[in-house]
Amino acid sequence: MSEVIFPVVLEVLTWGYNRRNGPPPHDLSVNVRWIPNPYQQPDFHDMSGLDQPVQDWVFDQPGVAAWFESLLDLLGPIVAGAETSGQRLVTVAIGCQGGHDRSVSIAIKLAEAFERAGTRTHVKHLSFVRGPR
């Protein structure tokens, strides 16, 4: 019987600094509180990072697109190395103030980029709640 090889999975966790006592267990932690907060925009009060207009707004902020490309450049070799060494899971924890907008927007785009490159991904929002914050 041949050995079954399972590809690495990139697990992307989002969380809010004001909702937890520190980040969840992870291989890499990313703080995105430096990105302007879309919640400060009245049009986005009833939306979250799951909504395309919020994602577009986050990625339209100065420096975010270039920073995101750097994040992909950083994570690519980590995921490739995990696969080479037989590691099955790489976990990235992305945190913003409430875990609703910036971290969720970045996580979704990160997962999409790695899925396009052929890496299985799983996104889990640890601090996200629907409705009034």
C-alpha cells in the first residue's frame, strides 16, 4: 500500500485584540491595526470584512496592497517548507481591534490568493459577531 500524502492546509484565523486575552495558537501573528478602521466610516457600520465594499476600502488604503504582496512573499516559503517537511498545518492569526473588518478582509484575500496557488485554506473568525458591535 502506498503512503497517502496530505497537502499542507493554511489555516487563517481572525481575532480582535479587544475581545481576547492574546492571539490564538499560531505559527505567525499579523497585527493589522495600522490599517485605518473602516468602522469609522458611517457607510460601513452595518457591514464587516465579509462584505466586498469593506474589503475594497481596506485594500484601497495607502500601503495596504504593497504590504499584502509582502505578506504573500513571506508566507509562500513558509507554506512550501511546511509541505516539504510533512507538516500538515500552517496557522496565521490576523488581528485587528475588534476582529470584524480589517482582519477579516485581509484573511479572505489571503485565503483566496493561496487557493489560487493550489494551497488548501481554512478561514475561521474567532471574534466575529453579526449585528451591533
